[in-house]
Amino acid sequence: MSVFRSFGFRALIIVALCGVLGLASGCSALRIAYGTAPDLVYWWLDRYVDFNAAQTPRVREAIKQWFAWNRRTQLPDYAALLAHAQAEVLADTTPVRVCEWQAEALLRARVAFDRIAPAAADAMLTITPQQIRYLERRYEKFNAEFRDDFLQPDPRKRADEALKRTIDRAETLYGRLDDTQRERIADGLKRSPFDPELWFAERRQRQQDALQILRRLGADGANREQALAALRGYVERLGHSPRDSYRRYSERLNEYNCGFAASLHNATGAAQRRTAAKRLAGWEEDLSAIAATNATPDAGRRDP
């Protein structure tokens, strides 16, 4: 994931991961984590670009304001969505419905990105040539980690790691899966069109895209509107690759994944679905509690 996309989307991902932590610990870890999320997002971004003394306070303030806005205006909507999911998770579903849920999540991610985009564009204009080189080195490091995680030379080990990741994600929601369900996942992964080599190649293309944008903005003496346009174009390419072959692959993979998720859900038992509903309810309760607090500096402010 690039530094650009992270300004808007990384915050949502952190919130989702904190939800998982809350389930694992049996306490309100999500509420605690949300309060520290601005620092976590800043530190994550800093790993990529190594902010200087002038950039740090501006970036921190932009992240802080984004979370204040998110708490004030978005968390109630997220909680309502989780409340709706609690009812649906008790019944069978369809691939179409799974894709609709995915679209709901992407819509909210777009809203989150639109909110942070102007501040992100401002930050892009301050990135120095030294920081671009730093970013390039960080990409190389994270690419090596990607290879370790997804591109193991041994096909059996690669398949085993994919199976472990998928089972872990499913059990986060449904609880313990039985042997038959695990076999269903293993069979589904064998038939999946997922290709980590293609994914990695696209990832590297977008990294080069990001580096070129930053270099061009610096060389051209661009203004905020130009940086914002470049950022929006970049994010559009993240979701819709300019390469026809990769777009077609993504569409096939997405269609397959919706069917795979629906099939797995429909194979769960009543107790597992009640577990999923309970966990969704816990996330809803935490988000509602966070939204109800007045801890943010601009909690009483209205958006224009």
C-alpha cells in the first residue's frame, strides 16, 4: 500500500484491525486503540517518508482532525451497518449480497479518502528528493517482506500459508471451524484465480507510479490543485488498474471471492452464526461508545 492511499484508507484498516484485537482480548480494546490510532497512523506513515521537523506537526494535525471528523460523523454510520449485518449473518447469503457488502465498505472508504485528500495533497507538495529516495528504499524493504509472506519458492508452503491466513480470518468472525469447513476452504483456494505474482507486479507498478508523481510534482513546482488531481488519479488507478489484463484478472478474482465467501458462510452452523452476530454486536457497541464520547478537541464543531 502506498503512502498516498494510507492517508485515507489506512485509518479505516487500523480501526478494523483493532476490532479484531477487541475480539481476541475479550475487552474493549477497540475503544482504547481508537484513541491511540492517530499516533499509530502517523508512525506508520513516518516509516515510509521520514517526516522532517516542519512536516511532522502538520501531518499530525491533519490525522488528528481526520479522526475527530471520523468519530463525529462516520462512526454512527459504521455502527448502524454492523447492526444490520448482525441480522443478515444469521441467514444464508448469496455471492451478489457479499459483493454488495464489499461495495458498501468501498463507498465508506471513498468518503474517508475524500476527507483527507486535501491535507494529503498538501503533504505531497512538501516531500523532498531525499524523502523520495527514502520512500524508494522502504518500498524495497516491504517488497522483500511481501515475497516472504506470499511468494515462497516452495508451492506447498505457499499454499499452506494462504490456507492459514484464510482460516484465521474466518475464525475471527465465526469462531472455530471444523475439519469439513477447513477442507472446503482448502479446496476453494485451489480453485481460486488469485495469483500473487500478478498482484506483486501490479504493486510494484503502483509504487513506481507514486514515486514518479512525487518527482514530477517537485520538479514542476505544482500547486495544491495539481497535487490533488494527481492524488485522485493515483487512487483511481489503485482500484482500477490502467492495465487491461490486470483489470480483467481483478474482476475475475473479485467475482470468485464473493462466491467463495458466500459458500463458506452458508456452510456454517447456527452456533457459528450466533458467534458471528455476537462479535459484530461487540464491534457495534464499541463504535457507538466511541462516537458518543466528547473527547476530541472539536467535538462540538459542525462541518460546513
